[in-house]
Amino acid sequence: MPSLFITGTDTNVGKTIVTRAILQVLAQHNFSVVGYKPIACGGDDDLPTEPNQTDYTSEDNSDVLIILDSCPQPVAYRDINSYTFTHSSTPIFAALDAVHHIQEEKLDTDLSNLQQNYPNVVVEGTYGWLTPINKDLSFAEWVHKNNMPAVLVVGIKEGCVNHALLTAQAIQQQGVNLIGWVANRINPCLRHYAELIELLSKKISAPLLGQIPYIAQPHKKDLTSYIENPDPLLAYFQK
């Protein structure tokens, strides 16, 4: 069953919004599809550390809720999310082995369950490509192991060229197929936007799938029109 991984150049670059857009595009083309956010975190950075006792410190993470709303059919929170933490630094704690219970096996099982129940799965990562899952495993390694191609979300801002090219290079050096990239305009006042898009299009050896402008409340909108080049996505899911 085809699965696709959405990664980004950084945190807060629009991975969830692009995940929504891709889910909407696939649904528009009559694909049965579901989203999956393996690890969700963020919301209360006043916590001194991350509790180790539970997989879910809440069930109201905004990214997961957006993906829930974007799926074309009803689905339960825990079906599309394996771990929810309220502290945004959870990946750091996990890499240092302070959060002991993030298990690769649980991610594999939850992904497999979705693949058995839905023909197509769109998976959104946490933070960037090399973000640790635990002290032994990164998202990059997990994606490669599960044979998922990737879409790169580039938050268009000052400094994004370096971040984008390094991430694209890392994805391809990992042996992961980079299907394409999506530009998300996160700074409405940025000068030379068009020139940045032109430069990135020349330098990234994968097609530009679309551009999402700076718009209010994109998580409540139909974003299908912004994925102007869906053909690479459709070709993959039609296999």
C-alpha cells in the first residue's frame, strides 16, 4: 500500500498545511487516503521535563486535529497518532534517552494498521528530516526502512535556500525518493520571493508541486488549487 512522508526544512514551515493540501488533492482524485502523525508535540513549554508514563499527555494537538479534519472519512485520534506530548522539546529528550517509551515497534505497528485499512497513507514527520525518534533512531532512518518516498516542505524565508538544499541532499543521500517539494510562504513581507522560488526550482533535483501563499487560517480552507503540479503525486499513488 503506497505511503508518502512529508518532511520540512524546519519546524513551523507548514508541514501540516501541506499534508492537508495533499490529502485534499488525493481525495479530489478519488483516492481513499488517510493521514498519520506518528509523534505530535508542542503546546506547553513551561513543563520542566516530559513525563514518561503515558503515550498521550493530551488528545488535542493542533496538528493531529488538522489532519483529522483533512481526512475524507471519519477516523479516531489514536488511529492516526502514536504519541502526543505537550512539550515541544520531546525529540531532544528522546534523543538523550530521557523519554524512554517512544518505541519504533509502535510506530511500525500503527503504520501497518493504517496501511491494512486504507489504500493510501500520508505521513507527517516532526520538525525536520533528521529529527530523532529515540536515542537509536531518526525519522530519516525510519522512513528509509519503511520504503516511503518524501515530499519536502520549504518555508520560504530568509535563509531557506541553505536549509532546503541541505535537506533535499540529505533525503536523496539516504536513498529516499524525493517526489517533489512545496513552497509555503511563511513571511508575507519577504522580498525577492519569486527569485527564491526560481533559484530553488533550479537547485532542487525534484519538481515543484505547488506554492501555498500566506493566507489566514489555511487549516480551515480547501487548498487543492495550490498544488498546481499534482502529477508526480498521482503517478506514485496510482502504482
